[in-house]
Amino acid sequence: MLVRIVEEVKFPNYGWGWLSTRAVGPQNGRVLLEVRGHCGQSSWPEILLTAPSGAVRIEEDGKEIALRPGVYRVEEAQDKRGYRLLRFFAEEGDIDMVMFGTNGHLVPEASDARAVEVARAQGHSRTGQNGDRFAIIAAPVGAVVAVQPFERRRGDPVYLRVEATGVVPLGESDAVLHPTEW
């Protein structure tokens, strides 16, 4: 899949509570990023990805980790334990698919059919009443995408419009309605 990142994709980290991100490397010009879900004393890998070291911005204290804007080829693979691994490679060209990070999971029945949830992560309290969600979504310019944050998992999705310069919030609604039905 070829995608364009027009605004930094900031990964969940300090202040998120139930999700965290750590970076390993660089090694051989690449960085390994791991988004972990948390619940009580337990944690597990939710998203694994590798990217060129120049494509990743890591604050000195490690509190902010982001993928920089650019055009990328994304390939799916597995690590040695069988976990899904996304490999990002820098590319050139004019791509219509825009990739972005969001605080919520894709709601397919209320989104443009061409929108793809490339990766998702969720962490939660032991009771399941509190938590965090994060997703990396790719969609063509002009698409309307609905996302469901953790705190609204039984409520209103948030609608976003994908533009060539980034993602524009449209608002939220009780309606779970595909954009063609508006």
C-alpha cells in the first residue's frame, strides 16, 4: 500500500494511561516502534512497525514519538513470534491515500468504503470502564471517516473528512450513517 502522511502521526505515550509507545534503535538505518496496551499490571504488543530512522521523530526524553510526513510504502509481515509487523519504506510520488493517526477505531459502516484501518491499539482498566484507543487509518482525499474513541464506544462516532493537507473534524452524531446516506 502506498500512502502519504501529511501531518505527523503522533503515537500514544505519556499521558495516555492505557497505551504507550517505545522506540528501539536505530539499527541498520531503521527504527522499531512498539505500541503497547496496558491493563493493571499486564501489557501486550498492539502495533509493531519499522521505519527508516529519518522518518521517525523521537523527543530526547522519549515522551513523544511520531512518524514524519512523507510518502511511504507499507508492507505487512510477521515477527518471530507471529505478531503482525508493518514495515514502512520511503517512496517518491503523488499518492491520493492519506494516512493519519487518531484517538479511536474506524467505524466501517459509517465510513467511506475505501478507508482502511492499517493498525489499531486498545488498552483498558481491569473493569473495562476506562481506556484508550488509537488507530492508523489510510483513506483517499475527500473521504469521510468515522472513528469511535474508547469513551464513546457505545455512543457517538466522530466524523472526519480527509483532505490533501490533513484531516478536518466534521463533528459527532448519534447517527451511525455512511456518508453517501447523508
